Amino acid sequence: MIDKNDYTECLLKIKHHPEFAGMSERDMDELVNAITIKEYHRGQVLYDQGDPRNNFYLIISGIVKSLHYDENGDEKLYFYIKEGKTFPFIGLFSGENYSYSAETMSEVKLAIMPMQLFEKLLKKNPDMMVSVIKEMGRIINTTEIQLRKMVTTSAKKRVESAVEFLGEQIGEKQPDGTILIPYPTTLIELSKISGTTRETTSQMVSELVKDQKILYGKKYFRILTDNK
């Protein structure tokens, strides 16, 4: 349960979020009045692929995983969304259903707004539209780079690229220059991202640790400076 002070603080963050820049006071009030703030535990599904595309989300704290299922029901095309980011962008102004599923990877606090209202305000505010277009470009660029890196027969390189992918999306730079992935990542999760078996992933992670490219302990990855 979110208390009144916490709720108010969350709304203030939304008002100062760059993605909502340039909105008139009236539009901002309309948006804030329509927002619901909720907390979720790790592993909860926010929506499934194919569900009606009803809501747009801002992550106040935590991390969310977005993933797409192919025709065989296998998980494909992961994307990780961290604190301060909004989603989903695919389908804006066109799609009636979510193209991806989304689930929480940690304890998460979300600001939830009606999709129709978000799209209406987006059309009215050029600065807001520019911000969204830039974010969509960043997502497309990151995804294309990841897909290119994964087109290799080397299991070790795929696993290494998967760790780098996590670092780029949700990693936090540490004082010593290393990149910490601040959420527990199992080898099973990494195997899905890299397209390798759990056993192969475990072996490749051990080799990368031996090569002093990464550290891995208690399900936390750290990318060493020399690997960047």
C-alpha cells in the first residue's frame, strides 16, 4: 500500500520527467489526475502479448522485462527497462494489442496512465513527441546491435554479448569503472538471452570469469573495466 506522501512524491517525479516536457499546466493536470501508482513484486506479469493495449507505464523504481513470443511459444527478443523509463512504444497510434509481454524483474513501483490519454497528449505536445521519438530510436538501435552480436556460432561470444546487453540496458557504472548489473540474473535467464543451453551458459560464464572479463557471484554480474 502506497501512503499519501509517497504518492505525492511520485507525482512530482512525473511532472519533472523529461518525457512529459513542454506540456501545458492543464494537460499535466489531466495526466496526473488519470495516473494510478501501484507496487508489484518480482515475477508479476503486467500484461501478456496480445492483450488490449490499454496502458502506458513509467517505472518509478525497479526493473521490467519485455519479451516477445514466437509462433511456437518460445521466448524471443528480450528488452530490459529500468527506473525512470517509460513503455511500451511499439504500437503507438496504430496497434490495438500489446506486441510484447511485460513482467517485473524486481520489486517495482509503476505510474500507470491510460494509453488513449497518453497518445492524445502526445499529439498535442511537440516537445513530448520529440522526446518519445528519440527514445524509440535508442531502443531500435540497441535492439539492432544486440541482434547483430547474436548472429554468431560462438557460444562464448553470444554469452559475453548477452552480459554486455544487460550492462548497456540496466547496468550501473561503479566508482572503479566497472559496470554492475544491479539485479540478480540467473544462468537460466542469461541462457535465454544468449540462445544457449543452461549448461553451456554456465561453462561460458566460467571462462569469461577466468579471462577476467566479468565477475559473477550470488547471481550478480559485474563487467570489468578492461572489457568495455
